[in-house]
Amino acid sequence: MGLLFSTSLWAHGGAAGTDTDQCKIEIDGEWVHYTAYQPFIAPGEEYCSSIPEINTPTNLVFDYIGTKLRGVQMEYEITKEPEGNRILFKEAAKHTTGTVNTTHSFTEASRYLIHLKLIPDTGEPTDVHLGFTIGSGAGTSWTMLAMYAFFIFAGLYILYLSHAGFKEFADKLMGKAKAL
């Protein structure tokens, strides 16, 4: 049951594989996987479209899925939206390891946009984007709240059916509620 409430399980939409991964960006037929971490707030937790806290170091990791992008220059930029103000910029470079790591402390709760620009040796650059928000607090989604409520009510119902003392208490409480 603990797996149902694991935020890591639901981090990529509750499913596995690149077909359902909301934290991936397609660029020129190749994939880049993006993950954000806030190790001082929640060590080991992965974030994608919603990062909880501002004013704390946020590790941004871009992993190339496959090897084709490793030989091509890629530029990274993050802008604050809707203004489009540049918050972070990494010059175009070839990332032969297939991983780009950077750390930034965001100071404003807002919506941000990741810009990846593939700069091939010949041809036109390709620019793709992925949005995320930061500073909304850890929060709990409505889906998770509904799941919590379901399991609480299911547990209370099982307790009602299996424990005479609790059944008597609940019946008295319901009788008082009906009298109102």
C-alpha cells in the first residue's frame, strides 16, 4: 500500500517508459530526460513540472537518451514566464557524457520555461521548450487527496463492520446527526 502513496512512483505520471514520461523532451528525433532535485528539502525526490520550494539549491539534470545528441552542440536556457527574463544560461557545448548538471536557487515562485537549442554543424538550429512551476510548496494533488480519502473511509468502514464498540459509537453519532 505504501507504493500507492510514493511520490516517486507518480513522478512520471504513474507509469514507466518514455512513452508516458512527462519529463522528457524530444529534439530532432532524439530524447532528453529532465529531472529536478531539491536535496536540502527532500533528498531523493524527483520533480519535473512542479518543484516545491524557492530559495533552495535546485539541481537540474538533463540526460540524453541515446548517443546521437552527445556529438552535437546543445544550449540550455531557463526563462521566467510570462516576461521571458533569462534566469539561467549554459553556452552551447557538446556534452559527450550525455548528462548536463546545473544548480540554481530560484528566488521567485512562478512559471518557468526550459529552452533547449540543438545547434548542428550544418543546418538550422532546433529549439524546444518544457514548462515547469516552482514555489508552490510540496502540496498534494487532488488525485492524491481523493486516494487518501478513499482509503480512510474504507478503513473506517472495515472497522465499523468488524468492531462492535466502534459500530455502536458510529451508530450513536449518526443518530445525533440525523436529529439535527
